[in-house]
Amino acid sequence: MLIVDNAKFVRIELKDPTAEELIQSAGFTIYSNSKRSVESFKSIFELLWNERLLNEELKKTDTMQKEFINIAAHELRNPIQPIIGLSATLMAKRDGSITEYQEEIEAMNRNAKRLKRLAEDILDVAKIEGQSLNLNKSRFDLEQAILKTISDNKSQIKNHYDDDDDGGVFPQGESKEVKLEFKSVENNTNHVSVYGDAGRITQVISNLLSKAIKFTDKGSITVKMEKKKNKRENSSQEEEEVIVSIQDTGIGIDPNVKNKIFEKFAIKSEQGMGLGLYISRSIIEAHGGKIWAENNPNGKGATFSFSLPFTNLLVPKPSS
């Protein structure tokens, strides 16, 4: 079926697809330049085309679901096995103090936390895909949320373990000479208060920090917060927003995944599912913000940033 310029159409029956000559393969043929006839065949063509697109989308969704189940099953198995093995070892011990088994206990605790994080990520993805990710919004101090998250993630550097969604553990004895600091562009007499889900925003900051720590063995990781005015899309009016940036001196972003880094499974590896950045993007967009990433101009490391709408946000800084 061929439609030209919405003015002419020709429909040819395929009689013998193996014929060497076109005239031998063609059967009953219809040609028309009638507007009504063309519109009728155009409707039929669009129905067939949309049906094809829908079938392709269903196949793609089915493939992604199967891939997700396979990856999830594999990743959940990884932390479960050491927990079972180490607990069995401890159960077999009949003497000694608990301090003698501190290393085994810490390994079990680390893998249990990883298992918990994987389960939470899978649940979050299910909520996002089902459009049921609910936000418990309230006004909270963004600077304090950042400082608390930095404090929590400093232990990741000190203890040399990886607790983000990609899993894995740093080799024993490996040191990370990384300085983690916070810089606010705002006046020191004020904190920035935003309206949103404090737990979810903290989850995003923690995830971005974990990524930065994981891929930075030496140097610095700097978290910045600043207010900016930008023009609204399709409007001359300006709106204020607060931007949080996490800049590291690590290995940077692989050019092969740069344009799809916030998609599901985009950076999956043997050690992870690649869901953290996908979840982070969904959380920020649910708050009306944006998230992006780019390699640093000096060629050392990368910067991950996100923005949040900023309205009536200044609150007095608590007195000490």
C-alpha cells in the first residue's frame, strides 16, 4: 500500500513473492486519486502502523521486564550467599568471645544493608513504573539535609566500603584519600528551606555522593548549593531555583553512556543493577526539578547536579 502526498494511493496484492519480475509477483491492483478513497486507505494504513508500533512496544516492555527479573534475582543472590555462609560459620563456633568474630559480623551487616538497599530500589522502580511514587512533602532545611548526608557518607570513605545500588566492596587495605566538603554560595546568616519530600531528596544526594566516592580514589568531592534565576520555558518571566552540585575528581563519565546515564540499566555491571540514577531522576522530576551530569572541563572527574523550584525559601538560621 502506497500513499503519496495524501492525494494518490495504490494498493497491490502480493501474488507471488518469489517471482523474479515485479509484474509476475503483483496480483489485483487498485489505484485512485479520489480524495475520499485516499482518506479511507490512509485511515487503514494508520491503524495498521499504530498496531505495529504497539506490538513492538509490548515486545520491548516484555523484554525489559524479563531482564529486570533476571538482574534482580542475580543481585539479590549476591549478598544473601555471604550472609548464609558467615552465619553458618558463626553458628558452628562453640567457644570464643564475640570480638574474635568482629570481621565476620561486619561482613554480614554490610551485606544485609546491601540487600536492604536492593530491595528498596526494586520497590521504588515498581512504584515509578506504576506511577504510584508518593511524596510526603513538607518544608525542610536543604543545607542541613546536605550536611547530614555528607556526615553519613564520610564513613563510606573511612571504612572503605561501597553501599550504593551498584554493590561491591573495596579491596581490603585500599585507602581512599578523598576530601569531602560542602560549599554554600548563600549568605551565612540564612539557610535554604525547600518544600518537598526530605527523605527522597536526601536519598538522591546520598546516591550521588556514593557514586562520586565509588569512582574517586584520590582528590576531592565538593557539594555546592546555590540559588539562580532562570527564564521559564516559553515565557519571558524568571523563576528562582536552588541547584545542588556534586563535583568529584574521579574517572569521569564514560562517553558511551553519557546521554543515557539516568535511564534504567544504563550503567549496569557485574556488581549492580544501575537503578540509582534512574530513581534519582524520577524523584527530582516528581518535585518539578531537573537532573543532569557532565564531565569537568579540566578532564578530571564529573559533576552531577539537580535543581529544585525555589519559592519563599529563606528562613532564619537557628541560633547556636
